[in-house]
Amino acid sequence: MLDNIFGNVFTAGTAAAMDIGTFLISIGTALVLGLITALFYTYRSTYSKGFVVTLATLPAVVAAIIMMVSGSLGASVAVAGTFSLVRFRSAPGSAKEIAAIFLAMASGLACGMGYPAYGALFTVIMCVVTLIYNAVRFGEKKNIELRRILSITVPEDLNFGDVFDDIMNKYTSEWKLMKVKTTNLGSLNRLTYDIVFRENGSEKPMIDELRTRNGNLEISVGRQSADTSAEL
């Protein structure tokens, strides 16, 4: 029974042996799995409509590519890989987006090779495993609620090497200078810090003290996003 369910739906494993029925089964299953993947991605994630629609349709596109190259896995992966690069030409995407793209491609590959049941099983397993990792906060930074990105603008002639050290030590348990960037045609420097406050409500008194050191120039404090470390 299981052998029949998880067996190859193509009689000879090639596009030549494929009829309209097997084609519709593979494409239909790929579309369902794409919809499941898209709905899963939207759970507690920021997303755009275009990206979600792409996730929903990508498995069917990949499945069709696999079937149209006569079942040759090597040629199919090469063609599918070429198409997948289009999404990331202008924007690399977050790690979560890339993982979702590969999940959609994998389910499409399974359907295109004639194993829709394996594709469905794989999609369900990966969604459940990802939910478990998110529930236990696997890989999450410690003190995430108190972790912030601090940006301080200073005059170009200010030696910022240790000018803020005492304030940082007073209000934060951890801090690290991540980036220095010139701005305003080089007349100002923008310092970006990764900090962890000792307690909630420290933003206002800390900013007030920092303003006395940077000449009352711009200071901003914001929460870290999931991919802030990659952007820095």
C-alpha cells in the first residue's frame, strides 16, 4: 500500500511516458504544496504579496521544468537553478526567504520527478520542524528584548575611540561598535553599536548623557530585526 502511494506516478519515469492525467496530478500537487508553503511562511513573518505568490506558484513551475526535460535530473536542476537566480538578482533576501524558496523548489522537484506523496511528506516534515525550532527559540540571541541597535552621529574631529565608554558601561551589560560611516560629505561620522541594556526604560537617560558628548547631534535607538547582523 505504502509502496503504491510513494511510488513513481510516471509509468517509465520520463516525460515521454507521461499523459495528461499524470501531468495534472503532479502540477496540482505542486500547487497545493506551494500554497501550504506560502501560508506557512506568512505565519508570524513580514512579507510582500509578490513574494508569497511566488512561493505558492514556484513548486508548479519547477515541477513543469522537471517534466519538460524528459526526467533528466541534472538538466532539470540546472534549468531550475537558473530561474531561481532571478529572485535574488537585485536583493539577496533574508535567510528565511531563501529557505522558503528552497523548500518550494524541493517540493516542486519531487512532484516533477513523479513523487508527489514524498513531496507532501517532506513539506509537512519541514514545516513542523521549523515550527518547533521557532517555538523553542532555537538560535535566538540572549536578552533579545533588551538588545538594541544604537546609532550616534558625531563631529568629524571628535576622537570617538573611548569617549562613550563610561556611558555604555553604565547603561548596558554588553556593547560593541559594529560600524563607522562618514556622512554629510565627510563632516560627520555615524557610529553603529550593538548594545544590550541592563534594564528596560534606559533609553531616555542614556540618550540625554550621550547628547552632552556628541554636540547634540542625531542619536537613534531601535530594535534589532532578524537579519540585522547580516546587514551590519
